[in-house]
Amino acid sequence: MNDLFMLFVLFLFVSCNQKKSEPRTINKSEFEFSDLHNFRWKSSKISVLANEPSLFYTRDTIFEYLKGSIEIVDFDTDAVFQFKNDTLIQSQYIFKKIYYYTTQYISDYELIKNALKNKYGAPVIDNYNWTNSLFRSYPDYWGVSLTLGHLACESAWKLEDSTRIYLMLHRVINNNTIEIEHSVKFASSASIVSSG
């Protein structure tokens, strides 16, 4: 009963604070989502660092990484470039924008998805995954569903050179804090083989 009451209070709070935001638009000339942020597969760490000197180096037992903040158009991202044998095999960009009105995450997801569709064509996967359909019929409250973990969005592309692109939007819990993670990952065929 207590959980139901808390869910009701959360619903009231969020519904009172939801505001339909104006969708952002970025025209194609302004937003040309470049492959790997102007890098190519098999780029070395040195060549990536030459173009992005603010990145820092780290490693684990198998892979080496360059990490740091990169701006893509007007989106601030945490970027991770993954290397194996000094060869770029994957890059991921986690969008850092935090919104009060959680439906804006879905608007940004659709904006990035449409930019990727314009460049790479229709995705092979394009899903809104619902674990609970409480707000499914109410798009203005999909941000609430996202926050509650009832909704996760995913799109994926497979390019002719075996590059895979994954666009994801979902809830994560870090140190008992609910966060919304919106990211895009470019993976080479070498990273797919390396990860299993």
C-alpha cells in the first residue's frame, strides 16, 4: 500500500511539473553527424589526441581508452574512444544535458535519430520498449515512464563496412540516484569480435 501511495504522489508531482516543450529542430546543413567525430576505424591514439587534445588516457587489461568532453553541434557529451592494439575500434558519446521536463530527453532522442536516419537510412532496429504501459497512451508523460524505468528507446544501424551504430535512451541508477542516459555508440566489426 505504501508503494502505491508513493507512486501516486510521484505521479501528482510529475504531472503538475510536466510542460510540453517545443521540439528542437536542427537542419541537415547544421547537423552533419560525422562518423566517429571525424575519425576513422584504425586511427591511432596519437591521431585522435592530435584532434582532441583534451582527452585523457586510461586502460584496462584488454583495451585502452581516450575519454573526455566533446561538443557535437550544441550537445555536450562525454566521449569514450576505445582502442585495441593502438587501433580505434569503438567510440561512444553520452549526452550530458539534464532536463527538468523529462519529455525533452525523448525529443532529443528523436532529433538525433532523425539526423542519423538522414545520413545512414532507416535503422534496422527502432524500438520503444515498454515494461509497463501505464502512460503508453499519453505521450506527454513518456518522460515519466522513462524516469520510472517503464520505457527505454533503442535504434540501431548496420552499415556496409560492418560498422554498427547504437542509439539508446534509458534509465540508470547510480549510487541510488535515478539518471537518464542518452548515448550513441559507433562500433567497428573489430569491437564486435573483441566484445564477444
